[in-house]
Amino acid sequence: MLGDTVSARPLSRQRGKLRLSFGVRPGRTVLEERYASAPFGAVRANYPDGSGTPEVQITNPSGGILGGDHLELEVSLAPGSSATLLTQAANKAYRGTESGQEAAFHVGEGAFLEYAPHHLIPYTASNYRQQTTFHLAWDATLFTWDSFSAGRLARGERFAFERLQSRVEVWRNGAPEVVDGFDLSGGVRGHFGGYSYLAAAYVCTPTDLGPLADILHEAFSDLSGALASASAPSSGLCVVRVLEDSAPAMYRVLNVGRELSRRFLGLPVPARGVL
């Protein structure tokens, strides 16, 4: 459906959908199609620098995912296009029956996708499942991360959720490059190795990323108090792991990784960091 369409639904057991399609125009990438149903809000493409790459912020005016909600996100990038997708703020999974989000990204030949959402906060008695899948053309490039907190830490809630599941898959040309995730039951205080925040970042490109892993690993070692590492499990894949005790400390590591990864890939530095 062309244009910017937003439809409203009741605030419980929502089946929200967000579909975005990016195409190429002279000198820049444009948001050609967009459709959103509640709880997703309307989206717009901004151009914070002169690169011609749009930055789109995904919004959820309801502030979180209620028990029973199921959200779907589908994004496609045409060959040669580029886009950065961010989120408005940390997502919240509220108590109740199983809720979740399924996100599918299709990145065409020579395209670049950057997807850097804020972390998820699982509330007490929440049951949340998340599946994120990327389908890359043979020469497409991806930078993305995924992050979670142990719960509402300011209220003393640590791993008080009922269940928390996450799975990330990256496919290139129909073959799997990344299958990663976890399935955690609540009430176990040893999750995250005793830390309060867990994050993973993935860089995928058809060229050798071993040198990037070395650059990132050295940079993380210079960050005081950070427990983070980078490795290249295969030639075109670099994976970052982060454990931290606060959200600002976690984003400090992730933003350093994002900036250095973009420099390595020959892309301009991010117009703004994620906080």
C-alpha cells in the first residue's frame, strides 16, 4: 500500500504491523512505501547528514507490548539502497500471556542496512518472544544489534519475568550465516553472568572482517569497566558480545562498535549515537 497509512486498534491483544520499503532516487535512498497499525506509530525518513541515507525512527506510542500482543515488522531495501532504522526508546514487555515481535528484513544487492533498536525491558510475570531474521543478497551489508535488561532494575526486579526468548538469524543468498539467541526462564538470578544488561552486535559483509574484529576488540579493552569482546567466526561476519551493569555503559560500548564498524566499511560516522 502506497503512502503513509496508520490504522487504530484496541489497546489489548493488538496485532500490530509495520511495513517499510526503501528505493533509490538520484543521490539518495527514499522511503517508498510505509504502512503502520497500532501500536506502531507513523514513521518518516530524515536525512541527518549529506550521505543520502535516510534515518527512520520506529515509534510505539503505547510505550510497550501488552500481554497477548503480537507485532510484525517487515522491511525491504532495493538493490543499491541504504537505510538506518532506530527506535524511539527502550521497549517494554508487560505481564500477561505470551507476547512477541517477529521482524523480517530483506536487503537487496549492494544495499546497506543498519538496525539499532533500543534494549528490551521484561517486566515481572512477562512472557516475551522475539524473532529477528535478515535475508541478505550476496553483496549486501548489515550492521545490527540486540540488547536486553534483566528487568525493571530501579524497582529491584531482576529476572522476575516468566520467560524471555530471543532468536536472531542472518541468511546470505539463502544460506545461514548467524543463528543465535536464548530461551530463559524467570527467577534465575545467574542469567547474564550476574550482570544487568546483555547485548550482541553483528556485522555482515562479503569481505573479510577479521581485521575489524581485531580493531573492535582492542577498542573495547580500552573502555574502563567494559566486559566486551569481538570475534570473526567466519570471513564475512563479525560478532560483538557485551555484558554491562548499566544502560549507559552498554550503549557506550555499542556506539563505539557502531562508529568503528562504519569507518571500517567506508561509511560516514553515525549522525548521532543511541542512548
